[in-house]
Amino acid sequence: MKKLMILACCVATAFGAVAQQQVLKDADRAMKSEGPKRHDIRAMLKGAMTNAETANDVKTWYLAGKNEFGNWNDLYQNLTLGKDADKKDMGRSLIDAYGYYLKALPMDTIREESKGKVKIKTKYSKEMLKTIASNYANYYNAGALLWEVQDAAGAYEAWKIYSDIPFMTQLGKDAPAAPEDTVMAQNFYNMGIFAYTAKMYPEATEAFVKATEYDYPGNDAFDNAIACANMAGNKDRAFEIAHMAFEKRGNDNPAYIGELINGYIDRKQYTAALEMLDKAIAAAPDNAQLYNAKGILLESQVTEDMDAAKAQALNDDAFGYYKKAAELAPDNGVYQYHYGRVIANKAYRINDASSNLDNAAYNKMREEQVLPLFKEAVIYLEKGIQLDPDHTHNALPILRNIYYNLNDAENLKRIESM
């Protein structure tokens, strides 16, 4: 009985393979008929794509691709005649056709032996490659149509194919010429927008990076690439792109400078970060952001177990850079906040270092050194909140403590209400 069951299984498998081979013949015949029903043919071929026997048959993928190219042509003709056409189905057909042909191409080998010599020939490759090349411009149109019907992922895929076709080595001399670099830059930038809209953040990242390789103007492509890499959770890639941006664009954009500083801090590569900032400051001595970034970098190196003298030196250096940033950009709330914060910290350090003084000496020190620093810190902290409340809310607890120390009940109540 066991042998009979095995035999029955083998017969069923063979029957399935034969059935799918018949499907290929039927699909081929249906495509040659007048007014072929593309969706029916598509459904017929789905089984052949998953059947173990026909899934490895080049004809399966060749027919599938040919049918989808035909579907695009049929619907495109409807559009040109003013008839209705499913634009999403139309665009997706062109994408699927390309994928099917790419799968078919490496399968398309015929081994012929003659007089002891072996020749490898192809049956469908020439036609498939010619069809891909002739539809080059259509992939651009497909992307535009898919974007129009809000299929952002499809628009990205269509334009990716459009950007890949000129560089297909299989096409040889039949490969279409790639657009000018300025056009390629814009295309890749748009692909980044498509992928971002579809929440395909890794793909969006690399599309924006490609736009920079074709010299997309300005900093938007770099900034978007960094943002998308972070959205994808790939901090290392964001750091790499920030390096590329810094090398190519210099120091005129906060997004990648901030990314580099954060990356260096995460990696504790303080020397490399300081060298980068020093070069940037030398090239742009009036850039407030660079001074603020160096202040953050210096301050971030201070640890609780550090030698007191070294910690003091780092804090003092940071203080000077924060001050310079606040002076260069008096209308930047974040820089005002940071400077006010380090002034307050300086007051706290002086106060803590004087804990061993007697009451009279302590009170004298507090009146002459600590309270004036608190009053000065208030100016910058309040200004920071006024200029940029969304990014300086951490100033509120600092102000609360300062007004408490200054015995300023009115302002203490105001801050607490905030």
C-alpha cells in the first residue's frame, strides 16, 4: 500500500506539471488572439509561476512579461483615444513586466552540441531586451501616472527602473542614453520623495544620496537623506551621509553638522570631532552654529569621575564657545538658552566649591559672585524661551531654581505657571 501511495503522489505531481505546461500553451495562444484578455492571461500564468516544474521554465516568465507589456500598450492606447484606463494597473503592469523579464533572462539558455562542440544560444533574450529598451521612456510616464493616482511606492519603482535601464550591460549598444546629470539629479530627488511618501525610508535615503552624486543643488538632498536614514533607524548610515555632506558642501547647513557632532559624541571620538569643528570655524569664523556645536562637544566630555582641573578647563572652554554663539546669533533662542544655562552652571560650581567657608565669607562670596551670575543667566534663559519656546523648555526648571535663589517670588510664580 505504501508503494502505491508514493506512486499516486508521483502521478499527481506529474499531472500538475503537465497541466501547467498546457497553461503556458493556452496563455501563448490567448496572447496571439485578437483583443487578448490580459487579466485572464495574467491569472492563467500565476499557477505556472508557482509550480515547481514551470517556475524554472523561461517561457513562464517570458509570457508573463510579454502579457504585462501588452497590457500597458493596450491601456496606453485607450488613454490616447480619450477612453478610460486604470492608471494604477497600467503602471504596475510595466513594473511587473520588467521584473518578469529580468527573471527570464538568466534562464534563457539553450545548449546545442554539434561535432563535439557546445554552443549556448538564447530563444527569447533578444526580443526581451529590445522590448525593455523600447519602453525606456514609458517607465518615466508610468512613474508620473502612478504618482498621479497616489501610488507612491509604484512611482518609485517605475522611476528606479527608468534610472537603471541605461546602465543595463545586457542591452549593449541598444542601451538608451541616460539623461543629463541635472535631469538625473532631479529624478533621483523625486524618487526620494516618492519613497518617503510610501514610508520606504531606506529606499528614500539612497535615492536622495544618488541625487547628491549627480550634484543636486543646495542641501535639501543631503538633509533629506540624513532625515530618512534616521527614520529608518540607521544612525550609522546617517553619520556616513553627514560626512559626505560635510566634505561636499562645507559647513553651511545645521542638519549634517549636528548629525556629525552627535555621531562623534556617541562614538566618543572627541578628537576627530574637534578637528572637524576647528577646520570649519577657520573657514567660517562667523558661523554661530559651529561655536555652539563645539561648546556642546567640549561640555559632553566632562564626567563625574574626571579630574577636577580637567573638568574645569573643559567647562571654561565650552563657556567661551557658547558665549560666542550667543553673540553672533542674538536672535537664535537655542544659543541664548545654552549660554544662559552654562552661566547658571558656573554659578552652581562656584557655590558648591565654597561650601567649606564660614557663614560670613560664604554670604560675601554669594553676593559678589553667585547672585550676579544668576541674574545674568536669567537674561539669556528668558530670551531663549521668548525666541524659541518649543526648543528651550528645559530653561524653565533652571529659571525656577534661579528665581528661588534670588528670592524673586513674582517671577517664581510666573515660571511655575508655565
